[in-house]
Amino acid sequence: MDRGELALYNWSFFPYNQSMSTSATHKTHLTRGYTAAFFSAIILSTTGIFIRYLTQTYSLPALVLAFWRDLFVTFSLLIALRLLKPALLQVERKYVRYLVLFGLVLAIFNSLWTLSVALNGAAVSTVLAYCSAGFTALLGWWLLKERLDWAKLLAVALCLGGCVLVSGALDPAAWRVNLLGILTGVLSGLLYAIYSLMGRSASQRGLNPWTTLLYTFGFAAVFLLVFNLLGRGFLPGAITKLADFQWLGKAWAGWGILFLLAVGPTLAGFGLYNVSMIDLPSSVANLILTMEPALTSLIAYLLLGERLTWVQVGGSLLILGGVVFLRVYEGWMAGRSEAQPEPATL
């Protein structure tokens, strides 16, 4: 037996070596997924700053804002992919129907989220939207067969508790809203969870995350156009006349902020979120994004001079603690897998 045959024999006879390689690869994927999700949360946390500025300064209707936001994302990504990697513009016909459905989910989520903010205010709508972490963990366990153990349930509880504290929802006055507002907020959380699950499913189907993002936002823009036209005059946040699509008129600064919202927080944030779900279960990626309210509060403190209360600081620590705990637990589980190789088979 020569040296090459001996090496091959040793490698195949001791699957521990293969287990070590597999475990190391798993850890690498975990690190890459957590990094993408973490930066996604940071970037997405600036979304509220942009939207608040546009709605308060220009009184831009919510569904009109959502339409232009998705349209700008689509054209920006279309140009970028055309210049950098044209192959990603192609998608197999068998996936088109799935991407249309994905776009519809995104459009409904965007609509419900903006309507929830209008009906409930920022505090309650944020808490209700981020109940998606719980929805995602449960639906991921049910539909995608993702693991749901005590550690993930604890992380869900910590993150949701932190969202409640950071958003200020402990104030009873914040919950004095109508039943329609509560239902709209809960449904926005449910649709966010479904969006997360469909993103994970898209990665499992082998779809490139940037291709998925392009078609999802493209179809969502079409659906939001339809929502505005059909909801004209009665749907909150929709147009009342066709001229409302040009609401910003010659306010070029407003158009610039809207474009920055699209290519910054939206395109980069959602893009990295989709990338993270290549390496992470949807429930884990969604849990990491519950850092967003805490980060938004921090950005508001740094840029707008808004001070964090001790309650908000405590909520931020709960959210960060939940994410860090989950990351440490997943790493520990990967280490156990490495330390317990499968028995050798002859």
C-alpha cells in the first residue's frame, strides 16, 4: 500500500476526521450567518429615522411611500446586477410563481406595518411587529421542521421582553388603541414571520438571495401599486387621486431621502437578511433582527439627542443577551457534535 492509499484508508476508517471537518464548516457557516444578520439589524434600524422624517416633513402617505421605496429598490438592484453579475437576473420559470407569492407577502407586510404605525403609534406597532420572532420560531418548527428547544424559547422570551421595554409599551397609555389597530399590528408580525420563512425556503430551493430580493421587491412594487389604486379614497395611507403618486413634486431633497431609504436600509438591510438565512434557520435570523428596536433607540440618541431611559437600557440588554445566549448555545452544540464522533464502521 503506497502513501496515498494509506492516507485514503486512514481518512475513511476514522470518520472522526470527517466529523471534525464537518463541525468546523458548520461553525464557519454559523459565524457568517450571525455576522450578516447582525449587520442587517444595524442597517435596518435606520429605517424608522428615514420614514419618520419623510412622513413628518412631507406628510407622505404611507402606502405611497412604500410603493416608491420598493420601486427604487427594484431598479437600483436591477442596474447593479446588470453591471456586476448579469447571470443573477435569470431565474428558472418554475420559481416565478413562488416569487410572485413572496412579493405579495412582502407587499401585504409593508402595508400592514405602515397602517399599524398610523393606527397604533410607533411603540405598540413595534412590539406587535416583533412578535414575529415568536411566530417565526413556531412556524419554522411546524412548517420547515426547524429545531425548537428550550434555548430558542428562552431567547424568544428575552427578545420579545426587550422589545416591550425598548418601545415603551409598558406605558398603559400606549395600549389605548382600537381593536382594528391591535389586529393590524398582530397581522403585521405574522406576515413578517411568513416573510422570514419564505426567505429561508428560497435559500433552501437554491435561489440566490440577491435574485430573490430583486424579484420579491419587484412584484411587491406591482402589488403596492394595485393596493393604492384599489384603495383610493378609503384605504388609510393610499392615494386619493392619481396625482398623489407625485406627492413630493419638486421637493428634490425629499426624493433624495426616499432614494437613500431604498438603497440603504432597505436594499442593504433586507439583502443581508436574505444572505444570513443561507446559513441560519429563519427563526434564529429573525431573533437577531429583534435587536433593531434597541439599535434604533441608540441611533436616535446619537443623532437626535433622544435619551435612553433606564427601562430602555434594560430592554436593550435583554435583546442583546438573548442573541448572545443563542449564539453561545449554538456554538456549544456544534462543539458537542465535534467532541462526539460517530462510531467507526468497517
